[in-house]
Amino acid sequence: MRLYGRNAVDAVFARRPEAIRKVYLLEARIPQLQPLLKWCAANRVGYRVVAEDDLRRLAASAHHEGIVADVLRETPLSLGAWLQALPDGPQCALWLDGVGNPHNLGAILRSAAHFGAGAVLLPKGSPLALSGAAARVAEGGAEAVPFVRLGREDNALAQLRSAGFQLAATVVRGGDDLFAARLPGRLVYVLGAEGEGMDPALASACDLRLGIPGSGAVESLNVAAATAVLLAAWRQTASS
């Protein structure tokens, strides 16, 4: 996977440097990246100083912040493995049912890292994966929040409930007021696709239906903005 952006690359270097395979950077970035470059030299990982135009082409973006890195993609955990390693106490996870926009994914990961969400849960057939664009928008959050690949939906629901989780479908209409609801300490927010919303059958299988009240001037929040509000509400409940 090709990452770009200072915080995205720094987060990989801090958590799993062995995943780094090649680094490209602007000459102006050499002083700030000395720890990374020394590690590369000591571990025989190639790095190359390139021109601005070359770096833009490598990143396929002008928002590279002077560095691009090729890294090994991290394999998603199984739901069983994630649950087995989970400590006791309040926990929150995000079940992404059809979310596909990389910038939304990146913003979701950034909020998840900020509020301490434990994982992003991916349905069995979901093609969603971390991209360079998503990692840059996440500003390091992609390394703080693991992806968990679910199996069959009914099995996943049963496993989560056995671990003490309740599932909350997040809906535009007909949901309970998020700010008046009593949120459980162990909670999975189920978030639908940007345009179509979530699968009605999945929404019906959830324990709660929650909505974010607003002025009515717009129909709803963007899925990434809604995620930040939802996680803030859970964090407040979990810490009280």
C-alpha cells in the first residue's frame, strides 16, 4: 500500500516500522525525517530523494506533505480474535455497512482514534480497505484502530452479543434521540452507506435505533460527521 502524508507515515513508523518497504521524500524534509531515514539505513530499507513533480505522481495527490512510503498492508483481524483480546469494561466499535468513500473512511478512522473506539468492523463481503487517501485523512488514526473482518452476519451478531455488546442502527428518521438515550457501555454503532443507507434487514436486527437531532435545515449529517457525534456521545456516557 502506498501511504503519503507526514502523520500517516509517522504512525506506521512508530507502531510497525518493519512494514515499511520504500520511502520517497523531498530534500527539504530530510532534517525532520532523520529518525526514519537512520532506521531505513540501519535496516537496509531504501529511501530516495525526489523532485516535487515525482512525489506528486507517486502519491497521485498534491497533499503528500513531502513524503511517500510503500508499506505492507495489515491483515484484518477475525471477530473472534478481536473479542478474545478485548479488555473488560466499556468498548465501542463501528460496523460499516457499505461506506466506501476513502475520505469518509479516513475521517471516520480519525474520529475513532480520537474517541477511543476499539475497531472498525467490516462485513464479510465488503470491499472496503485502507487506501493512501484514507490514511492521510485519518492523520495517523488508521494505525490506532484495527479493521476486523466479520463472518456471517447472524454469527457476528451472536458473537458480539455474547461479548456484552448491543448494536445500534444509526438512522435518519424514526430513531431515538441520541442525546436522550441511555447508551450501553459496550456498543456497536452500525453505519450505512453514504447514499443508500444501511441494509433494512440489518437495521431491524439491531437492539437500538438512534438518530441525531438537528435543526431540520438539512436532512442529515455526512456519515463521517455523524460518526464523530455518535462517538462523542458514547464517550461521555462511558466516562460518567
